[in-house]
Amino acid sequence: MAFGLFKKKTFADSVFTGGVLHTLDPETEGSTAIACKDGKILRIGSDEDVRPLIGPDTAVTDLAGRHLTPGFIDLQGNPAARVLEGSYLRLHAGMSAEEVASEAEKWADRHQPCEFILGFGWFSDEEELPAITEACGDIPLLLIGEDSVGMRLNGAAQRMVKARAEAETFEVAITPAYVFDTVISMDYTAMAKKAFAIAEDYARRGYTSVLNLETCTYFDNLYRNLLLEFFQAGCLKQRYFGSLPVKRMINPLSVLYNLDRRRTNCSELQGLVNFTFLNVTASSDESDARCMSETYLKELCAAAADKGYSVRLNALDKPMALTGMGILGGLSTAYKKAAFTVAFDEEIADEEKADVYTGDVYEYPLSGPLPLAGSGEDMLTQLTENAAWRLGQRQLGSLMEGKSADFAVFSVDPASLSTPEEFDALRADLTVLAGSVAWDTSLGETAKDWFAAFDAQMQEEIEDEFDGYDASGGNDGAVV
């Protein structure tokens, strides 16, 4: 008998039937059911089409006439900074050393008792900063530059860091990375609670992917470590796409090394935690520390695109916005799979761009959400298919066989809405991430419940690690 002629029947991991599917694919619009396997869409069609894929272990959800769409994508997100909100002092461009010291003193007064003060952002490049050195008395003040390169410490922080370094068994370099990784202690429990609250907010609004922007490298590392624990516990609610912020003319080889290292760290996380973007902030003003030459910018962006990264340029002035459009427009013709974006708050007239080849460059506002416009179908497309292209992730944004099984379910037809305000008020009944239900409003679960389940699982794993541990070193208690 030729056993090779008999193939094992393929069953779906999950199936959703009885709905109205907005696939954004003309060939399958009007479908009522979708089947998923291994995180991908296995089949789209009628209920009858997917019924043969339902096996004994398939999770089946009756949509009961509700509307299923691709999951929404947030391109202007900043969950890592939101998780740490209230944990650090935010410094703004142009602040003098005296202003920084004054803000730190106010922070200390508002957060008593205060073990240390962590400041993040821009501060003066002056060599002598007595105002900062003498600030806050015996409370350590550690200031990390927004470029993750600069650092300032007051007297108490210098003593603390020096003592920690002297206790090491090997010689260490006192860098921002060393200070942040070994000296600063963050409240992981508070971070996890906030992370789940943010995830719940995203889920309620139908978001299944978020691009993180404008976050200090160290904050991003902390947040990704937290997401790794969520992943291991099966608690992720959205896909995460990280970005590397560059705000000074740093050696492109160093930038590429850091990009590749972060991408490698995400390689075994099943596409749920990703690192795909170079996020450059630049000015054309030579008096600004963030000034970048056109030559440098072209070299940096080309090197990143050649490695498969998407590039976003946050232009701080109009000349830089036009320069960036020209550079990224040229790259967009050669690197079709990557996304290239210029973020600038002012509108640039077509005649001003007449001499610039913009190619396939997307334009964003520098801050705030992307504006929605048009019909309900238009706004749905902007938050899904268009957003996926702008993210450089073609496997997201529409429902087609072989694409990632990320979608949202609504009682209201999103295509029937007529204003951005109505769309912003839209709330999901379900969100599905990689084929599994991540959020179900009918269960009444909240971020508090998610955290409690996560915390219990973490405690159980810790206890398991100690089960069977022989404190005597495996000598049955004998004295050696």
C-alpha cells in the first residue's frame, strides 16, 4: 500500500463564522467566515467553506452577524514612555543647567520619599554645570541625554555610581548604559500594571499592532524586556514594533550594529515583538545639537534601508523636511519593501516640493495621531491596509490567505461611519492576535485581571525553579 497517498487532514486552530468580513480584498469581500492556523489565515469564505477545517481541537467563535476587520495599527504610539510616565523627570530642549536643577528640586519635593531622580531629555552641553552637580542635596540625580549618549550626575549620584563601580570585580566604564542597567532600579510591578492598562485601551479600540516612537533606548529596552515576559506567559495583546532613535551624527556602523542587535533579540518571538525602524530626528540648524548634514543623512538612511529597515525622519524645520523627502524618495525606488516617512508639523505646498523627488514617501504630523478623513471605508483602510504599508509590514492590514491572522470584531459597521469622531469612538467586541482571541469584552476581563493572572504565573514559575533544589550541593546534607 502506498501510504504517501494518504495525507493527514489539516484542521484550523481557530475558526470565526457567521460574520460580515471586511477583508479589503475585492476577491473575498462579502465572506462570512475565516479560519486560522499557526498564526496565519488559512481560509476565507462562507461558513460552508471553512466547516471542513473544524476539527476536535478547533476553537470556534460565532460572530453572530458582527463585523470583522483587519486589526488597527497605531503608527504614532509610544507605549514604552507611557509605561514609565511619572517615573522620570522630562527635560526639554533649550533648558539651562539652572532650569534643570530647579525642576529636579521640584520633582524631589513632589515625590517624597525619593531614593533617586532620573531625568531624561535635552540639557546643556556646557562642560561645567555646578547647578546640576550641587542640585538635590543627598538625593542622587541622574540625567540621561535624549540621544542616550550624554549623561550628567549630581554629587550624590557621582558618589553612588563610583561606589557601585568600585565594588565590581572588574574594571567598568561609567557610561549611561552602565548607570541605567546597574544603578537605576525601576518598579517592574508598576510597569507591568501600566503595560496591561495600555494594552486594554488598545484592545478596546480594535488595535492589534503598535509602532513605538520617541523613546530613550534604555526605556525601550526595559519595555521590551517586559514584553518578553508577557510573551513567555502568553499574555501579549498587540504586536509591538520597536524603533531605534538617532538624534545626533553617530557613526552609521554603530547605528547599524545596534539595529541588528535589537532585531536579533526579537528573532525568536514569532513576529509578536519586532524591531524594524530607524527613527531619525534631525535639524538643518547648525546651532542645534540635532543638526545633520545631507551627506551624513543619506549615508545613514541608505545603510539602514540596505539592511531591510524602514526609516522615519522627524524633521525639525522645513529645509530638513525637504532634504529628507529627497533622500528617502530616492531610496523608496530601490527598496520597495521598506517604508519611508517624513514627519513634519507644517504643511508643505506642492510648489515647494517641485524640485524634490519625493517618490513613495509618506508624510506624517510630527506629533499627535494621524488624521482620519473620508468615508467610513476610507478611514478603515487608513487604519489597516494603509497603515501596514507605512509600517513596512505587508503581511498585516488586510485579510488574505497566508497573511497574519490579526483582526478586530465590532457590533457596529465601521464602513457606515461618517466622521473621524465616530470612528474614534468605535469600540471592539473582540480582538484576535495571531489567530487567538486576545480580548473579549463579553468575558468582562480588565487589565487588573490580566496582571493578576500574569503575576500568579510568574510566581508559580519561580517556585518551580526552586522545587528539588538541594541547598547542600547534592551531598545529602553531609559535611564536606
